[in-house]
Amino acid sequence: MISLKASEIRELSSDDVARKVAEARQELFNLRFQHATGALENTSNLTGVRRELARLLTIQGEQADKMEGGAS
């Protein structure tokens, strides 16, 4: 997965962010599976994908708040 900066993610539409979240979750699942079976050679990929997913979810939440008119 190519790491995106937060500013780049903010430029995406909410549908694109949702798609990226789904892709990141699938990739994280695959990496965890490889790690459990001993097939994963570079374990730093796990950390990178987890951070990418957290970044995506944070911005997705920000976009949802903006669509609702902001938090009270």
C-alpha cells in the first residue's frame, strides 16, 4: 500500500476514503494472516498499514463531522 499524507487524503471524496479504508483493512488482515503463518518477512509493514488505517479513519471521522455540521 502506498502511504498517503493526511493532506492528500483530505482532498479525496468521502467515497474514495471509504474505499481506501476497506483496502487498508483487507491488507492488514492479509499481513496478520501472513505473520501468523510465518510467511511475513518484513513485519514493519504491519505498523505502516495500521498507521495508514488510523490516518484514514481519523479523516473519515472529520469528514463525517463536517457533513453533519460539526460537533456540538
